[in-house]
Amino acid sequence: MRKRRRRLRFDGREFLWTARIGHADQPDGTCRRVVSVRVTDVAAPGGRALFADLVSASEPGPWGHCATDTAHPTPRDVRLLVEHALAVGWEPGVPGAPLVLTADSGDPDLPGFRLPAGGNAPG
């Protein structure tokens, strides 16, 4: 599948983001749709990226979570994710390892999604 880079512009900044759809077994034994979002700052091509795996919080359809889930983040969702990352200390212009947002870094309040526990949350 082709990877499509999307542009996100706000507050005088420009970011590129991609989303890859997958599925993962959850601790409760269910399968959930997971959308892996990757964000970079256009002005800092060698800077620190932002990674977040968004787990769908939608209710299961008649064939279960994975078979019928169509959740996908909108540009507004990605903006909320970027704003949250900036608020918890993401510095996209500084070189370094990607920041991986997890539930440990707080709740970005994304409708229809949650962040998984664990990872290298800020702090």
C-alpha cells in the first residue's frame, strides 16, 4: 500500500503526517484497530519525530472489533495530537529519538481513540 503524506498547518507551523492501519490484540483479549500516526515538522527535516499508536475505542460490530472497525484519524485529530505533544515537551526542531506518546503522557482527548500504555512517554 502506498504511504500518503498529508500536510497539517496551524499557528504558523507546517507538519507532515502519515497513518498506517493495523490491528492488535488487547489485554482484554479483543482485537482492536490500531492506527500508527507519524508526524514531522517540515521546517526541521532532521528533527525529532512524533509517533503515536491510536487504538480505536469504537464499539464492535456484529463480527467483532477488527472485522468492522473503520476508525481513522482526521486532520483535526492529528492537530490535537500535535498540540498535546507540544504541551508535554515535544521539540520537533531538536534532533533526537522520536517521542512516542502513550497513555502515560496524558490524554490528548481524541474522540474515538485512546493511547496504549507503556513506551517512552515524556517526563
